[in-house]
Amino acid sequence: QVQLVESGGGLVQTGGSLRLSCTASGEFYRINAMGWYRQVPGKERELVATIGTDGDTEYQDSVKGRITISRDNGRDTVYLQMNSLEEQDTGVYYCKAVAADLPSLSQQEMGLRWNEYDVWGQGTQVTVSP
């Protein structure tokens, strides 16, 4: 079982900054990609940013230049530094990790490196006021 614990949400005024953190714990072989998603009432959860183990990043267009994702592989932790926040950034932010377990011997013989599965955090509220 893998657990993700998020922190850092809160209330901030337009133009302010927040830093979200998410740490994975439990039993797993490794954590591959990690990311942050945002959801507002009545809408689907949407990608904000993701980062691979090699540091490759992907951002939603609306956050480019304002929000930076980073990670500490040794701590299995991902961060989201959010600057110049806008009201449209308001929502519940969910951390997602792609965890991996070692495959069985037969799976290894077939060339499988690991078994991946998605894990989600409980979400942290970010509210940007005018």
C-alpha cells in the first residue's frame, strides 16, 4: 500500500504564492512519474503539472511561467511552487504518483521491468481571493 500525504494549501490573495508538497510512503519498489491535478466543482479533474524521475516536466498552458513542479527522488516527494496566483487557480489540488512494484519472476523473464499503478492523495484546497 502506498499513501500520499499532501500539505501546503490555503487561502491567498491574487498575486500571492503557495507551495504544495506531497510525500509518498508505504511499501513500493519505486515511484515513477508524479504530478498535480486540480478540480473545481462541476468540472473534471485536470492536469496542472507532471514530472518524471529524470526531471522531465509537463505543464498546463495556463500555468506556464507561474507554477513550477519539482521533486526530491530521495524523499519520494513532489513540490508545486505556485507564484502570481490568479482566481482561476482556485480548486482542490490532488497529488498523483505512479508507483511501481517488482514484477514476478515469470514477468521479469518476459521483460517486464515493474508493475505500475496510480495512487492519489486526499487533496488540498487552494483558494485565491480577489
